Amino acid sequence: MPVQIGAKAHNFNEPTGLLSDCHRRIEMFMRSLEGVAKLMDFPPDEQTKTALETALRYFHEAAPKHTADEEESLFPRLRELQSPEVESAFSRLEELEGEHRWAEPLHAQVESLGMEYLTRGQLSRAQVEAFRSAVTELAAMYQRHIAVEDGTLFPVAARVLSDSDKQAIAAEMAKRRAVPLVPLRGLR
């Protein structure tokens, strides 16, 4: 069952909708990290600890699956299509994949510093500034990245992918999450 953030949650019947729902979770957990970053001059209270632990776990466990959904399932299928609409969206695919790679060391830094903050209850001034800087850079990148995917790439993909491609993407997404895929009506 998908986690619902906001008014509508998609299921595997709409893989691009499900990817967009994941963006809402990314935005929510980035806001959590931004909030924690503002409080790092002081030892964390229980609410701060919970927020940080939850966000770090999300970016460590779930976010890599989202990246794989895009890079291993969606993007390759889009590259196979011959369509002017898709070709205009292709200009952004390499940029999007590059942003995934660019974000990896920043996420590692946020995770390392966040875990140290949770363990020790404090960070040095330089560590706090490094955490804040990494979170600020990630938040700015995700804002741009998500705007391109939600505003351009996912709507195009939803229109041009065949039902069988959507079903294959859905099956791969479910497998990554180790959840059963219920056969979807209308998609074979």
C-alpha cells in the first residue's frame, strides 16, 4: 500500500503518478532536514531526533529505490521511443541523471553528520555549517529536479508509454520494494 502524502496517492497502475507521489515525500523530508539544520546549535530534543532519524532513514533506504525507478525502469524505456514529444524531454535526462550522481556525496555527508549529531548530541560549528550547507544545496537541487520531472518528463511519459511498458515499470518498482504486484485491470 503506498504511503499517502497530501490529497491523492497513486498506485502501481500509474507508475509516473507514484513517482510524483515520491517527490512529495522527498520534499517533506527535505523540509524536515531544513528544520533540523536550524536547531543544530543546541542538543536535539525528542522531536528533533525523531524528525532527523526519519528523514535520514528515508534518504538512505527509500530514495535510492526512487532513483532506480527512474534510471533503470523509466528513462531506458523513454529512450527507446521515437516521438518528438519524448525527444524534447530527452534533453533533460542526462541532466537529471547527473543530478542523481551529484547528490550522492551530499546525502552521505548529511547522513554522517546527522548520525553524529544523534549520537553525540552536538556538532562542532564547522560541522553544523557543513550540514546546513549540504541540506541547502540538496533542497535547491531537488526543487529544480522535481519541477522538471513533475512538470515535463512524467506527463510526457504517462502519455507516450504503452500499457505494457507501464506494467513492466510497475512490476520493477514493486520488486524493488519487495511488495506483491496485484494485476492491474486494463494493463497487460
